[in-house]
Amino acid sequence: MKKNSLLLLALTSGIALSACNSGSSSPTPTPTPTQGYMYNVSYSNNSIVQCALDYTTGVVSGCVSTKPIGAGALNGPAYIASEGNKTVVITNWNSVNTYTECKVSNSGLDIASCQTHKPTGAGALDGVAGIAVDVNNKYAYFVNVNGDSITQCTVGANSINIDSCVTLQPKSPGALDDPKGVVVAGGSLVITNSTSNSVTTCPISAVGLNIGGCIQTKITALNDPREIVQQNNYFTIVNYGDNSYTQCLSAGDAFNPGACTKYKPTIPGALSGPKNLVAIPGFVYIQNFDGNSMVSCTSDPTGAILLSTCAPVGSNTTSQPHGVVVIPNTI
């Protein structure tokens, strides 16, 4: 899983013109999204749960479960990401070597469009877990648990170019160790390692991944870390091992392993086997895999979560929820 990233735009307002240019018109500001959809994947039901999301209030409502069949069938779906708001890509844990793509629009999920794919040869997946998409440089990155590796594929207009996939294995000092979560952050790929409670960062660019530049760092504030997201000044990681989350202050877009703190919400917002999360401005949503539920928390403008605000989301009753992504409606 994500998003997570997610995947929301930092939208800017128009630039005020000086008096000497008063005869010219200002650029029209791009409006911020107010509505969109949240897509949750159900590991046990092999389904996708679509919910309406109000970006202003953070309210999640109208959740409906759909199950792709045939050529688009899921098999233990785990993580989900957006390919530039037109397509979602889902990793299939049970089959360990496939991913499923489905088209989305302002009307929601196009279930009939779902197609499951299996890279082979040099690009084969090996116990695939997390997925992140670099929408600027047009690459998708899958992390593989069995091979402690990363599968890199180019991304076309609406789908991953399966024939472009290549699987790469970083070595020490940037080795992976049971990788689960992954996020694109500026010029880096940031990966959580669940066994060693560490994070591996690797440089990425317009030519893809530089595995020779990967660095692994152990972090005492992690406990079986899973998905990771970035929002403004913070990276947030969910810890499956002790029902907590960890926030790490970023250095620009770079992950800062020396500035991490763990937090553990209590009832009514207690976590129960968290495996994934997603963030929008002002809100963070955490999936409880063991609790079959979701918890929402508010966040301040820096991205810091306000611990006392965490509470259950009653409208989302996904069975064994694993991956989650949000996509704003096109304006």
C-alpha cells in the first residue's frame, strides 16, 4: 500500500499582479477538490469497497462492495495505489506474482475494466506487497517480500507497461528485509522493512531507480511497520506489531530517520492490527486489518496527527481491510 500515496495535489492559488501590470488578468486559481472516492480492498472477500469521501468534512459514507470476476479477479488483494487518478493498481498477495488494474472516474470504479496481469522473466514479481507510482516520471514500483526486491515498470497513459518490468535487488547498505510499505517522496523511494523495523530509501529519477544509492536505517520507534504515507512535513507509518503509528519529521521531501516518534491511540480510536493508511489535507484514515474497521484522525496543516481526535469510521465495514487509496473527483 497508497497513496498512498497518496496521491493528493498541493494546489496553489493565483499570483497577485503588481500595479504596473494591472491591465493584465491573473491566472485562474485551480480549485481544491471537495468530493472524491475512497477505495478499500478486502483481503478475505477479494473485493473492492468504494466509499464517497467529503474532502471538507472528512466524512466517509455510502460504502458499496464490488467484486471483480473473470480476467480481473482479485486473489488476496493487499495494497492499492493510483496511477494518476485514472486507474488504480492492486497487488494480489495470495497469488504472490500478479497485480490488477481497474479504471476509475468521477462516477467511481469501472468494475468491468479490471484486468489482472502477471509479469514474467526479468520482471517477475516475488511475493508482491506494496505498490507506489511515480506519476511525474511514469514509473511503478512494487516491493517483493520473498525476494527482498523491487520490481520497476514504466507507466503509460492509463496502465502499467508490463513488458517493461524489471526486478532489482538492493544490496547492503541498502538491502530490504521483508519489505511491506512504499511511498514516492520527491526524488526518493521510501520502503518499510517489517522484520528489521527499518526504512530503506533509494534515489529515483526520470531514468528510474538507482539501487546503488539505497540506504537502510533501523528506527526504534517502529514495530513491524507496514504502509507509509507522506503529508506535508511528516511521514506516517502504521505499526502492525503494537497497534500504533509512527510520525517522522521530513527534511523537505526527504525521510528523516532521526526525528521519529511513536503514538498509540486509545479507545474509541484504538488500532487493531493496522496495515494501511491514507491521508488527505486535514485527515488521516488507518485500516484495522484485525479489527475489520477503520479509524480516522484529524491532522494539522503540518501533517501532524492530533492523537486525541482518532475515532472509528462507522460506515466502513470492510472485511480484513488491507489497502486503501483516495482519488479526488476531477474538477
